[in-house]
Amino acid sequence: MRGERLVVVLACVCVFAVILDATIVAVALPGIRGELGFGEAGIGWVVTGYTLVFAGFQLLGGRCADVYGLRRVLYAGLVVFGVGSVLAGLAPNAWLLLAARAVQGLGGALLVPTALACITTVVPDGARRASALATWSMVGAVGAASGTVLGGVLTQAAGWRWVFLINVPIVVLAAALVRPALPPHGDGTRRPLDLPGALLVTAGLTLVVYAISGSGTALTSWLPGAAGVLLLSAFLGWEHRGREPMLPLRLFRVRTVSAANLTMFAIGLAFFATPILLSLYLQGVLGYSPLQAGLAFAPSSVLTLAGGRLAGRVTPRWGLRRASVAGSLIAAAGFGLLAVLTETAAPYVLGVGIPVAVVGFGIGLAFTPITVAATRGVEPGYAGIAAGLLNTTRQTSGAAGVAVLTAISTAAGDHGAHGYAVAFAVTFGCAAAAALLAALLLPGTSAAVAPPVAANR
């Protein structure tokens, strides 16, 4: 039990650092744009560039964990992520910052699926694993929700560079935990890595999200989008024919895996874009300072923690379906309040505080059963890949959500309140769709275990 707890702590520290880094930069974007000279469209790539590399290489990160063992890959991920954080904090211009963010994303892609695989490998299935995954999911959601709070404090007190440099002590802490928590070599299988597959999916995702973001003209947006679709199609073909694919396509035949990833994509479209949207709205429309905008998210952080703690207790009793549906519907209610109240003159507590608190509680409750489902029914040798697939889904939905919803807010209201209200109405629809998908596709009991996936394809 003590060893399991140490593994959970290590996994939580890793996921907190990586997910925090995706949202902590939101409040600092105006300062970064002013100092480094980003354009109106280009500033979004400080977030999207990190997210895309993170998403595209997670499958490779998960396979690395299966091949080389958990301990080696965690050390490698911490080094890469830490170096990227230092480079981002010291970046003298826009292009070097974007390159450093890509390095951070690569480090995160090694860390997160490996951290999740640590839990699913060490903690036995059942109530103990559900509790461990509840803690892991809760910490990740808290990292996403609290990033804006911490980002506002750091930006106001020390400058935007510290939103990146703050990762260094977290990386040092995680590195100190690896040796006592994990055996020297793990259970690596020494299978070959699928580097072509990783390059195809990363390039494809990058081009597709670039097209969605509308950063260029109609021609310069649609051409990359078409190329991205072709690359993703080539990726699927490569995986189908490969002897050692990065993503065994038979994984999708496991009902819980496919259903959980669909549900996560839908709710991720809404949740992971919300800190960016709300930060831009509070600072650009309501005139909040970076510190005020960051602190505005505090209720979400607290209630996400509460929702995650509740999820650890109720998921084994309610089952995966009911817990996921309940959390998604509560989150949808919060998004609906944001959509309705954004254009009103409501005070902070009513217009922002209560809605983001409701969203946070629902997300904290929903993420645990979705994570349990996404990692169930897969044999240990593919635990890293299953974890990588879930986190690829999360981060891809986040990147697409930021691109689509910021484009919607601009088109509907030219950065005014109406545009953000329309964007939040879309987030409501995404969370409601997640609840519907969970109700239709997820199993009704947390005890249902699908047959293990043993074949490569």
C-alpha cells in the first residue's frame, strides 16, 4: 500500500506540472504579446503549439513506457520538460518561445501517459485503482483550473517568464520521487518504436488545427487542412499494416476504450478552451488585471478538487455510466450559465464565480470514470498506449477547442461580450454531447472488464 501511494504521488506531481503548463500561460498572453511582438492570430500558438506537440507525441510516449520501462521514460520526460521550461522562460523572441514550447510539449508527451501507466500497472483493478485514478484525474483537472490563478499571481508579481520557470522546482521534486517509487527497469518489452507513425500523426494534427484556427486566408487555411487529413489517413494506413504499430487499431474494439475517448473528446472541447476564453474575456472586455483574471478561476479550482474527491467514492458504487453522465451534465449547466450571463452586467459572484465553480465540480466528477473506462480491458503490455491514447484525445480536443472557440468568439462579436457568449453556448453543447455519449456508450457498471487486447493490430 505504501508503494502504491508513492506511485500515485509521483504520477500526480507529473500530471500537475504538465497540465498546469497548458493553462498557466493564459493570463500571461497579453504580456507575452506586448514584449515579444506576437500578432493577434499568432499569440494563440503559444498555447496551441505546446498542445499539439503534446498530443501528437503522446502515443509515442506511451509506447516508450511499454518498451523501455516506466522509470527510464519518466526520467527522460522530466529532463526534456525541464529544459523546455527554462528555454521558454529565457526566450528573447517569439520564434524561440514557440520552439521552447514545442520542447515542453515533447517532455509532457513522455510524462503523462507514463505517469498514468504507473498507476494502471502498479495498482490492482477495483476500488483501489478507482480511488488512485480519481486522485490522478482530480489533480490533472485542478492543474488545468488553477493554472490561470497561479499564472495571474506570477505575471502580476514577477512577470510572464515565471509562468514557465515555475516548472523547474516541480520537475526537481518529481525526479526525486522516481527512484524510490519505481523499480530500475520496469517491465519494458524492447519492441521497436513506431517513429514514422508519430511523425505522421503529429504533422497531421498540426496542419488540421492550423486550418481550423483560420490563421491565414481561405486558401492558406484549407490547403494545410487537406494535407493534414491526408497525413492522418496515411497514419491510420501505416498503423494497420505495421508489424509493431504505435496505436494498435484493435484497441478501439474494446468498448470502454472507444467510448471513453469519444466522451473525453466532447467534454475536452469545452473544458480545456474555457480558461483561455474566460481570461481573454475578463481582461479584454471587463478590464481585469492579470491577477484579477487569475483569481477569478479560484472557485473552479476548489470545486474541481471537491468533484474529484467525490468521484473516487461514487464511481465504484454508481458505475462508469452514471458517474460520467452526472459530471458532464453538471459541467454543461455551468457552461450554460456562462453563456447566459456573459452579456449581462451581473456581478462577479453571479456572472463568473458560480458558473466556473459549477463547471469545475462537474469536470472533477466526470474525469475519473472516463479515465477508468479508457484504461480498462487492456493488458499490461499496452497500458502505456491506452494511457497515451486517452491523453492524445484530451489534448487534441483542447487544441481544437481553443482554435474553434476563439475563432467563433471573434467572428460572432469581434472580441466583444456577444462573441464570448456564443462561444460559451458552444461549450454547453459540447458538454451536453459528452453526457449523451456517456449515457449511450459507457457500461453501466464499474466492474465490467472487457477482454484484454493482446494483438498488435
